[in-house]
Amino acid sequence: MDVQSRPKVMVAGCFDLLHASHVAFLAKAAAFGDLHVSLGSDQSILRQKGKSPAYSEPVSYTHLRAHEPGRNLVCRLVLEK
């Protein structure tokens, strides 16, 4: 399957404290197509969890980018408001 015909796979989460299970989950999701990650905003995490995230949006995004599972990953920052 060439890159242009690969399906897009969308996952969402806060990925605030990125750990091995997150990385494994993202790798499995990426196996199904080009992975797009929706990263929860600091405000949405505060609303959902009742506490501020340990890392800010830009830091969480940088952590996600550093753990891209495979060459075909398309990881983009999509902040949920």
C-alpha cells in the first residue's frame, strides 16, 4: 500500500505523562495507517481531570513527536478546546 492510499487513523488523549503503554498504543494505531494525534489542551485536561497537567501543551507535543512509532507516522498538534 503506498503512502497516499493509507487510511488516516485518529487517536485522542492528553498524553500528559507519556509512558511505555502510550508509546505501544500509538505504535499499534500507526500500524493501521497514517496516525494523527489529537492532544488535549491544558484547559480540557483541567476540566476532565480536575487538575492541571504536569506538562504544558507544547511539552506534551514535543514528547509525542520524540516517540513517533515508525516512519509513516503523521503526528500533528490538534488542540481540543
